[in-house]
Amino acid sequence: MIAEAGLALLWFAAALAVLQLFTSLMTLRGGDGSGEMGGIVRPAAIMQGPLVALSFAMLMWLFIRTDLSVLLVAANSHSAKPFIFKVAGTWGNHEGSMLLWVTVMALSGSFLALVERRLPERTMIATLAAQAFVSLGFYAFLLFSSNPFERLLTPVAEGNGLNPLLQDIGLAFHPPTLYVGYVGLSVAFSFAVGALITREVGPAFARAMRPWVLGSWIFLTIGITAGSYWAYYELGWGGWWFWDPVENASLMPWLAATALLHSASVLASRDALRTWTIMLGVVAFSMSMVGTFLVRSGILTSVHAFAVDPERGTFILALLTIYIGGALALFGARASTVSEGKRFSIVSREAGLVVNNVALTAILGIVLLGTLYPLLTEAFDTKVSVGPPYFNPVGAIFAFPMFVALAIGPLLRWRSDRFGRIGKRLILPAVVTVIVLGGALMFAPDIHILPLLGLGMAIGLGIASLVPLFGRNLLRTPLPTYGMVLGHFGLAVALFGMASESAFSTEKLVAANVGDRVDVGPWSIELTSMEPVAGPNWTALEATMTARYEDGSPVMLHPQSRTFTQPQQTTSESALSTRWNGQLYAVVGEEGADGRWQLRLWWKPFVPLVWLGGLLIALGGVLALIGRVAGDVRRGLQRRRIAMRRESKPLAAATTGPAE
């Protein structure tokens, strides 16, 4: 009965979403009884979160029990699978991941309805109406197209198991963080639609939306960083980014969310960039919907994609058309009512943020075109591959000017400024950048232009990101300022790791006997032994390698070639040795006819900085979010105290008035 109860809870939640949408629309129309109906909107939204969360918990329990009478469990689990992968396997499939998506969306809507009191009530009702409309589409998708609780007529004896590539701890972390980010953008989308409906596009709207954008951006950053590292060590390909269409599907919402975050901050603080903020709110959620379509439509082949039938892709495409087409139509109808906000000089912090937004939007367009173009040509029976030779140089055209703007922008004043005032503060970053470029050319004359520019820009941006703290009282500096500094510094750290990996990596592909020694970069590696080992649901051939960095102490590596029985598949489990200046990466392949083993070895200087930089960027966002929320709470308490004083003054005057 657990499956039936979980499905029933989904139906109840969907009914509440219908009620939320209907009462919101009636309230906005202002007909008779609209006041009473307006009081139903928030409770209807609040109740959906617990209902859907309980439904998701029931599906998780079915996976933990390995209930093979449920189609989804039988198709994606196995009784011998380790416990952690039974839990994480709940969302390691199409239906379960969509239920996780809807769960996060319902909880977000509940929290929004419960705590948001800064917006005018009419705008808030419009926002909740938009959120209910979006939620209804996903409820319908689950209930009519992707039922996660569907029963089998006859339970099977054993399940098919989980894709071995997903049987990694990364599955427990990467998808949920991404989904929180995606769904946070749906809330930003609802805010944008609500503001357009009521024509209340101003600082109050931006201040209400900003924490949601910042929170979703933090989770997207963490999810992309974790996913990159997961693919890096799990696939055995030795790379941290492959411009895979599904990788791009997570990158595009992040680019749009980054631009939206900057626009919302300007609108909240300086009442500028109103149109930018509305448009980016629509675009950011559009990109998350595009990613959902790519992953679940069956139109592309990827290690990340869910192999599902095209009918479900058509359903998602219809949702995308309705949501985004409707929002753009609403924007077109109300664009004339959205004023431009306060103006600013071409030399100002606002102008720097506009440059940043233009660059991010251009890069987003480049990634979107490169992702969709092969799909378009394939529809005409022409296969085209778009990869790094397109994405790297074309994206760099806009990325490097954006890095320059990131170095200069935070030093500029709001509204109006002049470059002469900040010139002295830019001397150190500029000089160090030139020195790094010259040193790289001197010691590595064959370095390619993009890694060279990346190294120089990373060092310059890293120093420039710290300049806003020079001369300040660090104890009195607001947390959002520290968040900005740390985020920009993290970007510089990640850029340095990317450029170093691209410029200086060394790879060896050899066939070796036990006892052979191989040199790769500064490392000397000896294949010591090959032994069979067994895991809970796999067997493997495990290599033991003794590695030495120059004349240092030996380091033991144990890469494996694993064979899973259910489903039958062979995977490569890489072995890593990390130092302060890079990472040794080892993969073992098959045994050749001559008895030698295929070994693939990389030395990747400073590559861990790619993920360290991503974590620093996310940590900067966390500091900014804490600072913003604390500031909002403090201002709310101040307003409450002022209101209480005003209310107490008439009462005091009445009680101390003249005696009769």
C-alpha cells in the first residue's frame, strides 16, 4: 500500500495546486469573495510541501526495501546493491529524479508562502499563482506520463540494478544540489511573472527575489563542481569538462543565474536594470527547462542522459513552450510599463555589471548554439560534432573581457566615477599579469594562446579581487563584500587550474608487464601487481602501482577494472594521488594478447584548483546570502520596533491626558 499512498499524496498535492491557482486568479480579478479566496492561497501552497516530501519518502522506502512489485524499483535496483546506492538510486532514474524535482519545487513554494512578507500582497498572490501554474505542469507530467509508483502485474524475482556509472557516492550529492538550483530558478521566474502581472517591478521585488536567486546559484555552483569531479574520476577519461550536451545543460542555467544575480542586486540596491532583471528571470528558468528537455527527450546520447521515450520529451517541450512562451508574451504586453529605472554613467559599477551581463549572455548563446546545432543538423541526416575547438576559442572572445570587467568593476563607485581615481589600485594586478605572461612564454615557449592568457588573467584577477579590501576595516566590512571578494577570487583560482591543466598536462598510454616502470612528468610509476578483488555487487582486477614523485617517498595506487553482474557492464575505477602542485591520475585497462596490461597515466599540474575554485565561489555566495538575510532580518526588526513605538505614542498620550 506504500506505493498507492505515495501516488495518492501526489494527487492531493496536485489538487491543492489547482486550488492555489484558481483562488489566486480570482483574487487578482478582484471579484466578489476575492478577499476570502485570497486567504486560501498561502495555506494551499504551504501544504503541498509536506505532502510531496512524504510521497518522495515513500518512494525512497520502496527502494530501500527493494520492493520488486514496483516497476521503477525493478528496473533500477537490485537486492545486492549497497544501501547508500539504494537510497541514492531513488533519484538515479527518470521518474524518481522528476519526483525529487517536484518535491524541491513544492517545498520551495511552501517556504515562499510561509515567510515572504516584504512584497505587496497582490504581487505575492500573483507570484504564487505563477508558481502554482509551473507546479501543475510537473504534477501532470508525473501523474500522466511518468508515474514513479506504477505497479507490476507480477513481481519479478530480481531487479535490473542501477547503471554502474551511477553507483558512486557522487550520485548521493550531485543531482540533488543541481535540482535545488534548478527549482530555485523556477521561484525567480514566478517572481518575475508576478511582478509583471501587477506592474510592480522595483527594488522591493528585487530584494524579495535576490535570496532565491543567490541560493539557487550557490547550489548550481556546488552541483556543477561536484558533477565535474565525479565525471573526472569515475569515467576514467582524465578530463574535468567535455562540453557534453548534458554538461552544457547545467552550465547554461548557471550562466543565466550569474547574470540574474548581478542584475537583481543592482535593482535592489540602486533601482536600475529593471528590464534586464525581468528578462534574465525568464531566461534562467528557460535554460533549466531546456536542460530538462535535453536529458529526458531521448534526442541525444550521453552518459548523463536518461534513456526515455520521445513522448515524454514532447510533454516537456510542450511545458517549455507554454511557460516560456507565455512569460515572453506577458513581457511583450507589459514591457512598456517597465520603466528603465535610475540612470548611470558609462564609467560606474552599474556599467561594469552591464558588461558582465552582456558577456555572460553572449557565452550562454554560444553554449546554447553549440549544444543544439548538432541536434538540428541530425534532423536533416547530417551528423556534426561540436566540441572544444568551437567552445573554447569562441567563448574566450567574451570571457576575457568579462574577467577584465570583474577586475575593474568592484573598484568603481555607483552611479558615476572616473578611471583616474582607481588607476593606482590597478597597477599591481596589471604588472603581475604582464610578468606572468612573460615568464610563461620564457619557460614554456610552446604554450598555446588560450592557456597563456588564462594563466595571466587568473593571476591578475586573483590580485584585483582582493583590492577592494585594501585600506578597509576588515572587522567592519559587510559579509556581502567578503562574499563578492571570495567569489571573484575563487573564479581566478579555478581559471588558473583550468589553464595549467590545459597547458602543462602530460599523458602516457603504455602496455606494461608486472614489474615494468613508466615515467610521466616528474613521476616514476612501477606496476607492482595485478590481483582479483570482489565487492558487494562486482568483481575487479586491481592494479597495485608504486609511484614516486622525483626522489620522494613511494605512493601506492590501486586503479581497478570492475565488472558488474547486474546489469552487466565493465567500468574503469581511476586512482589519484594529489599533491599541492597537481594530481597523478592512473587507469588500468584490459590485458593484451602478449600478457601486458594497458595503462593510461596523466600528470595534471594544479588541476585540483579547478574544484577548489568552484568551492570558493560557492562559499562566497554563502557569505553573501548570510549577510543579505541577516541584513533583511535586522531591517525588519527595526521597522517593527519603529511601528511599535508609533503605536505606543497615541496610547501613552491617551493615558496621560489632562484630568477632567
